[in-house]
Amino acid sequence: MLKSLLRKTMRLLMTPLRMNYRKRNGVTDKQARKEIPNRVLLGLARDMIREGHTATISVKGYSMRPFLEHERDRVTLDAPKNLKVGDAVLAEISKDHYVLHRIIGIEGERVTLMGDGNISGTESCRVSDVAGVVTQYLRPRRMLLASDPILQRRIRLWRKLLPVRRYLLFIYKAII
């Protein structure tokens, strides 16, 4: 009850900020989209990357908030060369099940992944299951390189804020 009341109050207080954010970042874009199942699209993207091409895909889901937003942002993927902690990667965690999450640990051939918008729970895969690594974040009217030092600093800070991430995401969702 208290949580519901707090959420409604936060949404009411943040409405002007939320509307301004949506207008500024193109979230209200109502373009027609054709959706292809992830297992098909991401399998094709994996194959293209293995052939030496890059692939650009739209982000679906909320597990990479606040860095990537559902159906607003796109990412460019390239072949995984030197994987390191902090890289956002597209990985096949089981047969035809892909996730775009950040690497939080590498032990030999085992890679541990976790979404930026997750407060608990991790996935594991092998290094060979990593289909691609994010090289660019494409937002409406803006492009960020994954190697940008300011972005890398923000990612490191966000990883350190894991104990309070639940509260920060609550405020972020109220604004968006």
C-alpha cells in the first residue's frame, strides 16, 4: 500500500520531467515497426558478425536501463576480440536464447553477465557463446562510442552502486 502510494506520488511529481524527457529523446515516436523473433534476428546478427560484418539491432527489454532504453536505442555489434569486464555483449546463454548484458566477470572460458537494470541474478556462458560486443550506442539524434571515457566512468560507477541500484532504478522509472 505504502509502496503504491509512493509510486503514484513520484509519478505525479515527475510528470513534467518525464514529458520533457520523452519529447527530447524521441520516446513518443510512433513509427510502424516490423518485429522479427529474437531467435531469428539475433541468430542472423551472430552469423553476420562471424562473417566479418557489423550488425545494428534495436534494443528490446528493460534489463539494460539506464544506459539503454526499450525500443528507443540501438546498438552496433562487432566481433568479440578482447573481452573485458564492463563490456556490453550479445551472448547466447542457451539454445536460441540471447541476451544483451554487461560482463561482470571472466574466469577462464566462463563469462558471467548481468544487465544494468537488474538488481540480482546473473547469466553464464562460454567465451565462444559471445556473439558480439557493443561498439556504439545509437540514440535518437546522438551516437556514443562504447569506448568513450565518460561513458566508461559512468558504467564503473553504476556497477559500484549495485547495493542501492533498486532505489535509483525506482526513481529513474518514475521520471521516465
